[in-house]
Amino acid sequence: MACNAKIRFQRVKEAVSRLHDVQLLIMNDCEDWRPQTARARRQVPDPTANAAIYHVDEIEQLMAALRAEERELLRTIGAALVIVQGVRDGLGDKYADVLEWRYIDCRTWNYIRDEYGVSRQTGNRRANVAFDWVDSVGVTRILAGDLQI
């Protein structure tokens, strides 16, 4: 489904946030998904066997799903970075920087104002100009390096 540049970049911002969560889960072998282990009253606990069974039964599937999600998120973010570079090449740094700060780095407007001296109003105006430019050129063309309107 086609979407405009503003919606695309809002989705990218969500993807950046989700990527962080997914990578933490992968790094920790889904440890925070691990359920409490139940055992019979007189059963002698065997943590090694329990861990092995849990890993084979559940973790492998979860890890495969997380790795697939990570690849998709990285593709989405990578395409957005190419679009930001296209904006940089076609419109200039001030427009690309706002997209990068707000949607890739997930910075707040207060942070952008304090660190870079760009107010919310100016930042929104620049972002909207960049979105209109992306929509007029087209994402497919930008990804192919064709930046002419």
C-alpha cells in the first residue's frame, strides 16, 4: 500500500524504537519472555535440562521470528536513510537534518531546539517541505538515485 512521506517517516520512527526492543531480546536470548518453570512436588530440579528443553521448544522459534523482524526493520530504516540522503542531495542539509534528528534519531523538539537551535515551528516547516519534495519526486525514484522532479 502506498503512503505519503510523512506517514512513511512516522512508521520509520516506530521501527527505530521497535528495533531497539527486538535487538535487546535477541541479545538476551528472549530471557524476559521466559515463563516460570513448574515442577512436581518431589521432582529434583534439573536447571540444565529445563533450559535445554525450553531452548529447543520455544526459544528457537522466538529467535527466528525476532531475527526476521529485525531484518525487516533494518530494511525499513535503511530505505529511510537513503531517502534522507536524497533529501540532503536534492534540497539541502537543513531539511535532511530535521528528518534525521526527528525520525531516525527520535529526538524531541525540545532537544532539537536546545542542541541545534531549530525551533519546533521551523523544524515542522522544514520537515513538511521535505515530505512534499519526497512525495513529488517519488520514493522509488529517490531510492534509485533519480532526484529530479
